[in-house]
Amino acid sequence: MRILILLLFIVSGILASFKNLPKQTEVSSRQSKPNVILIFMDDMGYGDPVCYGGGPYQTPNIDKLAYSGIRFTNFYAAQAVCTASRSALLTGCYPTRIGISGAIDHNAKIGLNLNEETIPELLKKSGYKTGMVGKWHLGHKQPYLPLQHGFDEYLGIPYSNDMWPVYYDGTPWTDTSSYRSTYPILPLIEGNKTIEYIRTLNDQATLTRRFTERANEFIKANKKSPFFLYLAHPMVHVPIAASEQFKGKSKGGAFGDVMEEVDWSVGSILQTLEENKLLENTLVIFTSDNGPWLTFGNHAGNTAGLREGKGTAWDGGVKVPCIMSWKGVLPSGVVNNQLATTMEILPTIASLCGAPSPSQKIDGINIAAHLVGKNPELGRSEFVYYYDKNNLKAIRNHRFKLVFPATSQTYGPPALPGLHGFPGRYGTDTVKLALYDLWTDPGEDRDVQQLYPEAVKELNQRADHYRKTLGDGLTQSIGTEVRPAGQIHTQ
């Protein structure tokens, strides 16, 4: 009898321990291949969603996503410009590693090399359906369009929505002395073929809704198989335009209207997941390609007080909002302040989805265990700020950022932002060697190199490693690990 009582006691204890397991552990055990939806905004600043301090418009769906998951407060895009940033997102590499820089257009001679393995290519090896909707910007013609980089289907525009022959007020561009007059009409591509053209601001105003509807169609069509959906909105990049349902409805002018429409888009995607009973098997990631294009004034977003914006190596240019939510698996209502970047997304998704790792070296770090709370300290220890073609302008660790001497575009005096869709003036800043304590000075205002000479020495040594491997135009260093971009042959 004593033995029976003892066995019953042990069994009851085991059952109780299972009952008290965190919910994410229970769900993780039954999720073999989760769906993944990656929502990538264009030029959305760190301070633009309301849950990051934005307003006076409202973003209830983005906020809800944050409250249901993890909101990152130290998250970076790889570079502060479109093409470079997007190449890093899809390959897990610093753009300079794969020969990419800047923002390419219809005259581009390069595209994302077909030898680089992208998120959809890796997931397809694990049985995933893959779809993309929105802005591509990694090569405007075959063989560098999305279908040649692992996507089963694609609807979108090949590059930025301002690369068209239309003036800032929406009228046709007539000044033939300007390079903008050489742009072709903005094509809308399905698969590999142009199906129509975006000719007016009214056409632009349809894009957010149209891309959202196509994204929802993809979800419903593939709900019985694991899928990866990449929704890359052209907004809030200028020219901004909201549909009639949202135009003039926010308290934040045209920019607020567009923010509320892209927030509706997020809500619509989440509603589709819920209606199709997919929320508990879908990881949703929401982030941006770089900070706001501040020269456009009230048609640009905000950095929440970070220094400068898009087109610079200051934190206003590359620190972006990021939210990750997976109902029942990731913890909810968590604020994560560990250093992370868009390059982490590829290896993390591959790990969670049982997909293979890329065969070539990448720079991203798998933070899957970190996300579910198994190793809170696991993650990135440093980040390098490249800009221009290949200039190493700064490096940071968890606390300090060391900025190297260079010239930089600036939005500060004597520059002045524009109004109502028109750009303002840029300035040029001569940047000196400086050390910033990002724990106490996220706005990068106070040089503290005299207080922390050991940090300057350590970061300089680490920067030398990147100069040797990835190169540095400022020191004329040729990287030993740089791979070439794909070459576009024009007829």
C-alpha cells in the first residue's frame, strides 16, 4: 500500500508539472511548420507607430500586435536606404558582403545575385508556399525579379514609388533637364510581366488596399500548407496617398491618413488569420526598411528624437520599429531592449520552420531561443553602420557607438524640410571621431570618448575586423569576404 501511495504521489506531481508549463512550450511542441508573415514598411520611422510614441493619428492594430507579442526597442535595419536594406533582410547579410548599395532604379546595372539564398528559397526546401506583394527593389527585370529568388507568386512594383515621371504635386514631369524626366511610367508587375501602370497619385492611393487584398487572398489560398508571405508596402515612402476611405480622416494630415490605412492593412491581415484559424500557427513580423525621409517635412515620419534620418548612419536612419507576435508561442506584452537587426530574421525563421541554413556565410544571428525566453541574453553583440557605397561610418556594441570621421548628409541647419509633398534642402555635415553612450544619450548629442578610452580602443579593434573582411571606402580597404552582386545586362 505504501508503494502504491508513493507511486500515486509521484504521478500526480509529474502531471502537475506538465500543467504548469508555460503556454508557449505547449504550443511549440505541436507546431511543426509555422506560417510566417513579414510586413515590411518603407521609410517608417522608429517613432511612427503609436506604441512607439507616434501620433496624433491612431494605429490600434499595430499597437495590438505589439501588446500580443514582443516590441523591440533596439532594432536596426542594415542600412538607411531601400535596396541595401532589403537585400540584408532577405539574405541575412550586410549589404556590402553581397555587393549591394544604395537605391537602384530602372537604369541599374546590378541586382541581387542569384547565388545568394533568400528566405523564400530556404523555406521552399522545407515545403513552404511563398508569396510576395509590394515593393521589390532588388533588380527591375529578369532574372532578378521575385520569382527568380524563391517566390511562387508576386504582385508589386519593381522599385520605389517615387521613381516615376510625375512632379511632386502629381502633374506630369515636364522639365527635361532633370533626371526625373527620364523615369518610365511606374509599372505594376504580376509574376514577371507588367500588367498595368501607376500613372497618378490616385493610382498610388489604391496600392495599400490592393496589396493587402492580394495578401489576404494568398493566405486563404494556402491555409492548408505552410506558407511564407512577404508584404512590402510602398508607403509611407513619398509620394504618400491614402484611399478615399482614409483620406482626410486622421488628425495627422496626409501622413496620418496613410499611417491609419497601413494600420488598417495590418488589422485586415490579422483578421484573415483569425477567420481561418491560423493565428496560433503564424509568426507575424512587422518592421521597416529604414528611418523617415525627413526632407519631406510633414509628409515624413519621425524618429522619436533619434539623430537625423534616412540616408545617414545616425540612429534616426537605421533604428526602426519591430514587432514579432505568435499567439501562444512568443510571450505577450514584452518589451525587448536587446540589440537586434533585420539580418536576424532569416536564420531565426529558418530555425523555427525547420529550413536549412544558407550554404554561404551570413551575418544574421539565430535568436529563436531568445524570442521564447529560453536565453534572454542570446543575441547580437555589435553592429556596424555602413553607408554610401561601402563606407564604414560607425560601430556599436550593447552600450557605446563609435563614429568615424566622414562627411554626412544632414537635415539640420542650414537644411530646411519641405511641405505638402515637396522636398526641402539638404546640408552637409563634417563628422568627427566621437563616442556616444546610447544608454544615456540615444540622440547622439554628447561625445564621451575622453571618459571611456577603453571603449574607443575596443570598438576600433572590432572595426578593423570589418574593414579587413567587408572593406571600407573611408580607409580604401578591400574586403576579403565580399561577394559580387548580380549583373544586369541591358539590351
